Amino acid sequence: MKFVWRKHLIICLFLGLLAVPIYFLDRALLGSGGGGNWITLDFRGLIFWTYITFIAIDVTVSSIAVLLFPNSGALHIHLGSMLLSVILLVAGVVGYEKLRRLAIANQEQRLMESHRPLINVIELKQWWYVPDESDPTEIRVNVIVHQSGRFAGNVTGEQTGPSGSTTTVFESTNGPESQRWVSSGQAFTYVFPLNVLTTTHASDVRITLYLFKAPSGPAPGDITKVFMRSPRRDDDGEYFYGVLPPPSQQGK
């Protein structure tokens, strides 16, 4: 019995001392932090701490096995415990990653539910070109807001070519002086003067409307709603997306 425990302790000591060269191997391979020109990932300590976790599992499993099966031999027990330790380590990493993803998904879901009442705080009733769609100088929108705040916005028109590349046709020139304070339930018309960059027809128009809580600068609770032809993103609690209706004729 004592011989088995002595051999078990010698093997555990050897595995523990093996952590020293593994530490320097980790620093040699991952000491720079990894990465490249466009992304930097820090993997320092990955090999070392994976090994330490493996040894901790192996020592625990093998010690229990020596206590329960002293006649099996320390070497055979450690070989079996190493295999079981690898399985437990992989299962633990996979389980942790699944739990982490589940926690993130639940957090995002709670955030979405808490912000769901804000989806329709800004309503775009209609919009139109001035003087007309073929030669616009302005875009005007009829809006209703259901919270008070500082209102602002911008407009972008783009043309998508056959190859999928996009060209900006026009963009709004609204400055900070065009922002206005609005009250809850207020309906109004907002004007976007345009800077026309090319005479090409804009096949895709995006109208972004903002409702800021503070008289100046950003603040918690600010709302941004993007109206576009085909929204491809879900509301994330900070940015909301809506389908842009076809342009009206002079707001009628």
C-alpha cells in the first residue's frame, strides 16, 4: 500500500516538475501574444494553464483511484486517469462554452425585452422628394414621436451596380443647428437638405432618425431608428430598424 502511494507521489511530482519546461514552451510559442496585421489575439498562458488544469484533474482522479484500487498499480492507474482527465477537460471546456453562450443569449434576450417598448417611439409616417425624385434638393419626412427629446436625423441615397458595388448618390447636410426639441405625441415635418453627388437615380434610400434624451451630447436611453428598404438586422436595444415605405407625392 505504501509502495503504491510512494510511486503515485513520484509520478505526481514528475508531472508537476514538467510544468516548468511547459511554461517556458508557452512563452516561446505564445509570448508575443499572437496576432497579425489586422487582428491581435492574446493566447499567452494557453498551453501552460491547460496543462495545469489537466494535472489538477489527473492528480485528483488518480489519488481517488489509488485509494479505491491500491492493487492496480500506480502506473496503470495514472495511464487510465490521464485518459479520463483529457475527457473531463474537453467536456468541461465544451460545457463551459455552451453555458457562456447561453448566458450571453439570455442577457441579450432580456435586453431586447426591456427595450421592446422603444421600438415604435419614432414613427415615420411618410417621406417625399422636393421638388421631385428625378432632381431632388430636399427630402422631407412626416414624423410622430412618443417620447420627448432632441430630434435629429440624416439621409443617404445609394445606387447598387450590377457587380454589387454601391455608389453614394446623395446625402443630407443637416448640421447640429437643425436639431429640435420635441414633446411626446408631437407630429411634425422635418427637412433634409441634400448634397447631390451624382445624377444617378438612388435605388436604396436610408433614413436614420435620432431622439436624444439630453439637450446636448449623448446620454443613456438615446434612440436611433433606421428606416431602409430591406432591414437585414434585428433590433439590438440601441439601434432599431424599420421598413422604409415608398416615397409619397409631395407629402400627400
